[in-house]
Amino acid sequence: MKTLFLILLLAIASALIRPERYVRLAETAATSSAAWWTQDQIFDHANSAPSADWALVPGTSIWGEKLRQRCETAAALYHAGKVKRLLLSGDGRRTDYDEPASMRRQLLKLGVPSLAMTEDRTGLSTYVSVQKAAAIFGGDHWIIVTQATFAPRALLLAQGSGLRAVVVIASSAGVREPAATTRREGRATVRAFLDLMGIRNHTEKWERAGEVRILGMRVASL
């Protein structure tokens, strides 16, 4: 594992020095490493997952199918007795766009009681969501609910933040992620490794654009 980690560091360093030539190498190394390290903690169905105290449901667009899929999976976990509480973490800065509120409404319709849900309106990225969960409820066991594309990075960030966590996949059967999403996730995984190396505060954050730049390389802020 030490050798693999050194290879990953080399790939990331190469991307930072010569981004146009080596960025794909860094993306491939990061995503492959994240998938390999987390593969035994990712479950396809609610019934196959171990029980936990909390489910973390990260936010995503309130207009897409992904949020509905996450809510349905979270509700299935609750009704199966796999989790006791749900942390709904997303962007809730505006009254006209509130991801946690949207999740709460959907989950209420799916039979999850209001008292079982806690909203975090500061979860503007997966990194922030897991950091908040670790800081407030870190001693508990967690299930993270997200799509397969995002599962390794989410679990990498959670475990790197001290959460004892697994992932349950929010079903997206028959739906293929666009190539742009896959590429964006590759760069976000590079960013996740950089965050866990402790240099997040040294990146140039472009909050409005939802991205950061590191030595000229644009990296998704997810």
C-alpha cells in the first residue's frame, strides 16, 4: 500500500507541475486508489449493509433524479432498522433553494418521521458534510447514501475525517453518468486526496464557480 500511495503522490505532483500533460494520470491514480481502498465498505443494497447509528445523505440538485434516489435509499435504510437517524446535509443558504428542506419533504412522504431527521444547511461539499458529521457526531457508526460514481470519494473523505463509515449505493439502474461527470469526479478525487493531506486551506477557492485552482489546475470543489 505504501508503494501505491507514493505512486499516487507522484501522479498528483506531476499534475500540479504540468497539468495539461499529467492531469489524467493523476485522476486515474486517485480514482483507482480510492476504489481499491474502499471496495469492501460499499454495499449495493440497504439489506446487505451493517447497522449504523446515522445515515448521512449528502445534498445534490433538488431538480434531478439523484436526490430522489438518495432519499428513497435513506428511507429504505430507516424502515429496515439499519439506521436510527438521518443527517440531511446540503446547500440551504437560500429560501428558494434548500437541499436539506427538499430532502425532508421527500422523506416525510416516504414515511420517515420528522424527529428522525437532522438538517445541516452548511454542507456545501462532501468534504464539509463529513467534517461536520465527524465534529458533532464523530463517535458513531455511519452509512453514507450516494450514487456509485461518488461512493469511493465520499467514503475516502469520511474515513479520512475519522468517521467509521460505509456506503450504501443509491440506485440509479439504467442511468449512465455523462462523461463530463466522470471526468469531474476524477478531479474531485484528486482534490479529496489533497484535502486529506492537509492543504485545503492553501488552495484558491472559487466558491461561486464551485471550483478551486491549484498552481493553475482547475479542480472540482465537491
